[in-house]
Amino acid sequence: MCGIVGYIGTKQAAPIILEGLAKLEYRGYDSAGMAVYDGQKIRIKKSVGRLKVLEELTHGGDLLPGYLGVGHTRWATHGAPTDANSHPHYNEKETIAVVHNGIIENYISLRTKLEGKGYTFVSATDTEVLAHLLDYYYKGNPLEAITKVMHRVEGSYALGVIFAEYPDRIYAVRKASPLIVGQSPEGCFIASDVPAILKYTRTVYFMENLEVACLKDDSLTFYSADEEEIKKESITVDWDAEAAEKGGYEHFMLKEMYEQPKVLEDTLKKCIRNRDICIEELAMTEEDFASIKKIHIVACGSSYHAGVTGKYVIENLARVPVEVDLASEFRYRNPILEEGALVIVISQSGETADSLAAMADMRDKNVKVLALVNVAGSGIARGADYVIYTWAGPEIAVATTKAYSTQLMALYLFAMKLGKIKGALKQQEFEEMLQDLLRLPGQVERLLANTGRIQRFANRYVAARSIFFIGRGIDYAISLEGSLKLKEISYIHSEAYAAGELKHGTISLIEEGTLVVCVCTQPALYQKTISNMVEVKARGAIVLAVTNEENREMEKEADYVIYIPKNNPNFANSLAIIPLQLFGYYVAVEKGCDVDKPRNLAKSVTVE
Ligand code: AGP
């Protein structure tokens, strides 16, 4: 969850690096630094604090002249955010500089050995160990030193490394943490993510695990960990630069919320043809679908919440049993995986460490894995047997919205295709549901066009100490995501609860004026959920209900009602989540929170 940018070419490196790091601040932003070769030596400038501190420190890069450099924005893992712990890190002779994203799991034992050999450390980071280990193995051949380090360290790393004795090149190394390489007429780039270099190139190479890249100003060479040269294909990225900018919205999160109709439409256009579902990147045959006997959905955070919805929808439409697990739990509970099991790993970034590790365990057990990811070429996308891409485009805000919505859409499509192949979904029902799906983008657009009421309502709750979200079935899954959206950007405590479970303890927390958001979109569960609403109101709660527009009787029961357009109850999450995203957003904005970069969080959690 740190950001790396490197450049070598015909232009000054520092301004390009600063520009690229600015596009990656969402990956981590508690400190930043750069190392640039100035013609004689490698010079490093780094500091704790946001990137603008580094910009000021280096006068926009002017104080670090040179055509070769690497830079870094950090999300602290080992060692608190301090100047000394910021990257890049030097070896003692200051002839090698390294930036790192990931965690070196055996750094303590390596540090002890290096200290025993006379090395002294100036930071508490695992990355500094890499700088000294490179020094220890460097005998004049950079590639040899790098591959020796690769064989010694355990854990995850994306590295940018420069050597003062080789000022004509940058080395990039990847294991588990994302790293891409770009090429342009002005030179070559390394970066943690595409937006950092889109301004200069769309020709991108996604590095695989245990690969090394050697970038010169006019050439690129890739190697294996055994120093064998390897051939790689480039990918042309079709994201436009604006897609990674705010486009006139106050926050990336707001922009991305308003992109939901389009990305849903894009997803449907790519997958619905001739009244059938065709997911071209999904290399599963009808026999593969037919052989599925059980599904395990594994994910984290909002992706997990999408997975909870996926469970209900797949079981409703395909009658295939589904279990949903948090990836951090799944990988340690020794799950029982029988013949015919399919594991679906859902991840926006495709680089979440717990989800990657859960997937790797499944590969070791020869269990088929379907990745449902937003980033082509990401570790989860490349490590799975099958992949479904969610076409949300770059999502910059830490709090996911459009990627979550496209995850839901992908799960609906998968469930319908599976249901049809399994014979649980008749052709007529299938086609009617396709029409229901095609109505969703417009209905989402309608919800986004009327935000005045939810904004005024949100302004009343900026001082709330705790807000509850309750629902049953799919409404419980919607509550989970609504609660997370609120708490992760407004820092207000919030809990999502299965509405029927509240009376088994948690209802004791409801007091006069407590806001309870009650999600009530499933007709078969209306009455049950209304009973729970009455229970909390009897204890002084204020109830905001989110329900279907035909459910007008709700106004007798709830204090405030947000209506969503009528559609198939299986797809209700795609609609009900919109007012809940807006609620969380407006509360956070009213509180003056940093909506796009909430405290303690990063966009991609690439450590355990
Ligand atoms: C979502 O708003 C959160 N930022 C977070 O829970 C996120 O969904 C989680 O970290 C999983 O990320 P992934 O989808 O990239 O795997």
C-alpha cells in the first residue's frame, strides 16, 4: 500500500516522479521521498508528511537535478512515520538506493546478521535491510546482487533500485506487491499503478512475481530470479488521463459515485449480447459451470459485502450452496473443500494481501479459483484459473463505490448464467431479469439526481456518536456496506446488524435519538423488518427507512423514508446502496473529513 515511481530518460527525473507520486497518494501518504542520480552521486530528499512537504523540500524537484531517479509515498508498516523511516533508503556508502512496497517477513533475522557483519542501521524499517543486503551482495554486478537478495528475503516486495556505478539504469523487482513498467519516447518508468505514468505512456508491462526489469532510457529487459532473460508482452492501457483526475467533482469519491450508471452500463454492454450473458474473459465452459457443486466466496471489506449479496443471489437464482468468508479468516480455518467446489475471490485492487494469500492456498490445494477483479494484470487476476473483470476503471477514493457496484453486477450475471445452465432459471425468467438489469443504470442515475433530501438529513447527524444499520437477507448485506461507507470516511462509529438479531443483546445500545437506518427492500421480509423497526422506535430510536417506492405504508412507521425504484429484489443492493453511499459522503464532508484519504486507511491493503 505504498506508491512507487521511477524514471530514466531524457527529461529531469524529479518533477516526473513528483507528478507520478501525486497520482499514487491514495496508496499511502504518511511520508514521501526521492533518490536522484545527479551525475556524480545519488542524492536523497525525504520527509514525513504528505507529498506536498517533499515538493516544498525539493523546490518542485529543482534541488534534485538528474535524469535517473526513484520516488516513494509510504503507508507505514514497520516503523512509525518519521523522516528516518521514509523511503528511499541508502546503503552506508550511499551508492545504492531502494524504494519498497510490501513487507519483508524475515527482516529481523537479516538485520541481526547484517549488524553482526558490521552494518549499522538508521531506521526501524524492513526496507533498510534490503539496502544493506544489496550492498552485501554487490560485487559490481547489480543483477547478481538483486537476485541474491531475492533468494534470501521472505515476504512481499515491489522494489525500485538504482546503483551509482550504473547511472544508466533502474532495476525493478516484483514479488506479491504490484509493479508496472512503462515505455515512452522520453524514457522508461516504473510505478505501483497506472495513473502515475498515464501522462507519458499507455504502453505498460505488468510485472509478474519474481521478475526483474532493467530499464535504460531507451530499452527494457526482463529477467527471471535466475537471471535468465524473459520476453514480456506489453498492454495498451485505454484509461484516459481524466479518468484518474477528479473531473470537476470536489472529491474522487463523489466523482466515482456519479460514474456508477456509466460503469454499470459498460459492464452490461460488454456482457449481454443477443439476450444472453457472454463474459468473454471468463474461460469457463458450460461443463465447468455445470460441475459446480458449491461456491466459497472469499474477500475483504466492501468486496466481502458484495460477496454476502452474491451468496443470496446465487442461491436464489442457481440453487447452488454458497459460503462467504472474510479472506483473513478463510485462509486460517482449514476450510472443507469438496469435489466440485469453486472459490470466488472478489477484489477491487486485485492486490489485497489476505485475498491473494487465500487464493494461493486454494491453488496449492488444486481448487479452482475465479477472480472477480477491477484491475487487469493484478496479482489476483493473474493468479486465478478464471477471471471476470469489473469494468469500473481506476477507482482512486479509498472508500469504494463504483467498483463495489460493478462487483454486484458481475455477481448477478454470474448467478444468472449459472442458474440457466443448472436449469434453475427458466429462459423467460432469465430474459425478464436481463431487462431488469438493463434498467438499473438509469435507476441509479435517478437516485443520484435527487440528493438534496439525503444531504440535509446527513447534516443532522454529523455529531452522532453511533449509527446502526439493520436489515434481513439481502438487506443485511446492504446494511453491512452502508455502515462501512459511513464509518470509514466520517469516523462515526457504526454497526450493521441482522434485524432479527438486534433483540439478542445489541438493542440495549439503542437510546433516545439513536439513528437506526433500516433497509427494507425485500417484499417477503417487509413485515418482519417493520417489527424490528417498531422495537427500536419503542426505545427512542430515530428511523431512516430505505425501501421500495411502492411500499408507501412505510411512512406510518419510519421517521424518514428514502424510496428506491422498483426492480427485481435480487438486485436491490445496487439501488439501496446509492442513498447510503451519499449519506456517508455528506456526513463526512459536513464533518470536514478527508473523504478521499481517510485516516489510517489505504486504497489497497497489500499487507496482512
Ligand atoms: C472499501 O470502501 C474499503 N476501502 C475496503 O474495505 C476495501 O473494500 C477492502 O480493503 C478490500 O479491498 P479490495 O476489494 O481491493 O480487495
